[in-house]
Amino acid sequence: MNSNLRRRFTMKLSSWRVLFLIVALVCVNRCATRPIGADASFLDAAKAAGAPIHADDTVTSTSGGETFSAAPITTWERTPATALRNGADIAFVYSSADAEGIPKGYYTLRAVADVTAPGTLNGTVQFIDRQGNVAAKLPATAEVHSMTVPEAASTRRSYVTVTNENGARIIVICCTNGTCWIIVTRRLA
């Protein structure tokens, strides 16, 4: 690869990293989320879906009359980034309103990406309904920091943030396994 092409490729990756950091900082400073713990219906739906979650890490975001709740799936914490090639369940969510072709309801989020090395890459997140069917797919961005599960992963917890801005819902799911996902949905007015 010649040096100009390598420089443009490196700059493109750096731009994605800058975007990721900006979104993460916005979420840390302006998130409309609050850890509330999961209510009984959320816990029951997660259990029925076979989605083990940390109930006390459930966050809920409200905007207008809409409610969106999410919790990271605990098994993702022990899943290496290479498993994303076949899909990995990363979170369990509830949306009280239809958005982006996704009907109101409970879903397991399954992330899929062709991960070959650490860095920023495009992927998709599938919304898996209660019957195990893909209800919708959305494009998403992944930031992979490690191809294997870091040793210190067992001492930390994964987290979710949800921000509602300018008609969009921004979901950031970061895991102790060295992977973060950014999913942007447009809400229907």
C-alpha cells in the first residue's frame, strides 16, 4: 500500500474514532438515561427471551410519551470480538413506540460485523423479537479495542447509555470485552 493511500486510510479511521469519542462524551455529559433497575415486566421478558441481564444496569430514557429501556446481556462480557462475525447478543431492550420499522415491544439486540482487527468498523444490529425472528436490522458502528476478552474484563461491568437528540435516539452499548456499539434510530413523530 503506498504512503498516500495508507495516510488516507489512517485518517478515515481516525475520523471515526473522533466521532465515536464525541458521541461518547455527549452521552456522558448529556444523557437522558438513568439507571433505574429493571421492572418486573422487563425482567420477565428478558428471562423468557433467554437474555441474562444485570437488572440493576438497566437504563430508561423517556422523550415525550416514549420510553426506551435497555440492559447489557451478561454473556456478551465473555464473548470475544471475533464472535461478531456470526452475531453476538449484546443487549435486551424495550421500546414503547414504533420507530425505524421496529414495532413497539421487547427485543434482543444481536450485533454482526466482520471483525478482523481492532478499530472502527460498520456492522448491523438485529432486533430479535420474542419468537426469535429478526424484526428489523439497523446499521451501526462498532469500536473494537481487543480481539480477545481482556483479563480485567471480569472485574468491570458493561453499560448502556441512551440519548434523545434532534429526533434521533442514540444508543451506546460498551462492554468489558473491549467492544462498543453505536446505534442511531430515528423516532417517528
